[in-house]
Amino acid sequence: MQVLYGGDEGLVATGNQVWTENSPGVPGQANGADGFGFALAAGKYEGSGKAGLAVGANTQNVRSAFAAGAVVTFRRSPSGLTATGSRFWSQNTPGLPDSAETGDGFGYAASA
């Protein structure tokens, strides 16, 4: 997934970032077809007051559940997104209802 930042003149090349599940500090485990970056949502997560990014991986395997899906949240730092403090969410995350099952597609977003 490539993150492009903007300025007063629109998108700029300076400071762009590339993230994968193999990037240092990113929780979760990459597999061949986990859909990392399939869906994205920017918002103020984790009470930081700064916009972060939620990244859907709708076909991520979660333990023995094939394509159960997951979401990874990134925090914002002065230099862009950071993996520090990022979190891996699935239906097995404590406090979320249900549990990860094969084919759930958690982290999927339908287009309008």
C-alpha cells in the first residue's frame, strides 16, 4: 500500500510511504493474498486527536480461519503514518462480537 500526502497544491511526492504487513512494526502476518489495503478509512483513532488510517485485509487468515479478514490501524506522527502503536483487529479481538470464521471477510468495504 502506498500512502500519498497532499499539500496546498494537491498530491506531492515528498514524504510518501509504502507499507506492507512485512514492514517493521506492522502487526499481523503477510500471506500471498490477504488483501492488505483493499479497504482504507482515515479517522481519529485511539484518542490521539490526529487522523490515522485503518487498513482492511479482508482475506487475511486468522489462526485456522481462512480468509477471515482483519484490519490494521496506523497512527499519525509528525512525519506521516507510523507503525508504532498500530493494532491488529479481527473478530477474535477481545471486546468485538463474534469470532473469526473462514470466509468472513472482516475488513471488507463495499463500494457505493
